[in-house]
Amino acid sequence: MNTFRGTGVAVITPFNSDKSIDIPAIQCVARHLMDGKVEYLVVLGSTGEAATLNMTEKQVVIEAYLAATNGEIPIVLGCGGNDTREVCENIAFYTEKYGNKIAAFLSVSPFYNKPSQEGIFQHFKAVAACTDKPIIIYNVPGRTGSNILPQTTVRIAQEIKNVVAIKESSGNLEQMMEIIRYRPQGFLVISGDDAITLPLIAAGGDGLISVLAHAAPDKVSNMVRAALSNDFETARTLHYDLWELMSLAFAEGNPMSIKTMMEVKGVCSRNVRLPLVEGTANLVEKVKKIFS
């Protein structure tokens, strides 16, 4: 699973001023990230505002990123939800439609329902059975309202063979280290938080699915590569070089803050869809100062 070691980016979905999908801007975002030497892109995640895209629009975004990357970099598709049957149908559909053009699926633990640990296990067992693609499970309790406990993650990793990794966004390093200690060989533990990536890799983690890398893809990916190569002096220097950006990238929430950075850098606009609102003029000024 070396494809998913290193730096992935949970890519934004750029919008025009009328909130329609900005396809030329998707091409700019993709090229910007590829030029920054990240390892893979994650399309239709939380940062991509997938919750406000209908099924037709999701296919537009997928196909725009596939066209923009043209096979130069692996694409992981975000596909999750709180209705297991619907998630299975969508993953089966994407598997058939896009085939070898996609490398894996990132699937979030069911939100709102607050399933038990057994329910979470059975959900991912059903989802994994709908595709021959690798599955990266996504634990983000702050968004879902429930936590995948380490024992459940290890059970999933041991019993469901095409579940190959977890994107851990619990913010709990002890939990992540417990997974690392007991995981089967080859199962990856990937940080979902830019700020704790360095300590997680030092503890045995395998990389990052980043938001911050939109703003500094070269520095973020170099930091991760250095840490994975046990060059922690270089990694630590880059980590602290990025520290101010890390705070600013989430100052007004995600993806509002990172889209503001991308607008200031001239890559795309900061437009988002309701119920999200654009980054404020105050944030724009802070970003301009840091990039000046």
C-alpha cells in the first residue's frame, strides 16, 4: 500500500460566483498540487464540500479531477454516509464507472446515527464487499458524533482484507498509537490533522491526508517525506516553518480558510456553498500578510 504512504490532499471543490462548479479552477488546483509533488489526491471529502453536491455534480467533479491529473497521480474517491445501503450502491456504481482510474475509496464512519462499535464494523464489512478497490476508513468524531475505537479499527483491519488504512482525525494520539501497536502488517495509519502528523509518524504512522498542502504542497510533502525517512531534524524544521499557516488554515473553519488562501495565491476563488460562508475580509488580510 505504498501508494498511500506520504502526502495525500483532501482537495477543495472550486465554485464560481453563482456557486456552480468551476472546472477550469479544478485544473489549476490539480496542477498546483502535482507541481508540489504530493503523492495522491482525495476527491469528494469533507474539504471538497461533498455534502452539498448532488450525484450528478459529484460525477462532474470526479471527471474534472481525472481529466486534470490524466493518470499522473492516484485519485482516491470519498464516498460515505449514514445509510449503509446507499453507500454500498454508490461505491458499486463508482467502481463500475471509473474502474482503474481510481486507486481507492475513502469512506467516513456513519454520522448522525451514532452506531455502536458492532454497527460500525458491520457497516464497513458491507461497504468493502461492494468493491474490489482498497478502502481507507475515515474516523472524524468531531463531524460524525461517534468514535471508531482502536479495538474496532484493528478488528476491521484484521477481518476485512480490502480495508487497508485509516485516516485518523480523532486528535487522540494515544488512540492512534494503540492502533499502530496492534494493527496487522501493512495496515496504514494516516493522519487527518496537519498539526499532529509529525508526532504520529514518529510513533509509526504512515503519512497525512492534508488540507494545508493546498497552500504549501512542496513544504508539506517534503516534511512528510523527511519524517518517513527518519530525518526528523529536517521534518521538525519544516513542521515549525508551517506552524503559522497551520493555524490560519483552520481559523474560520474548513474549507473556508484554505479556500481563502487559494484565492490569495491566485489559484481559485474562495466561494463556498451554504450553509458555509466565505472567509472574511479580516482573514483575507491575515493571509495576504503571511504570503507577502
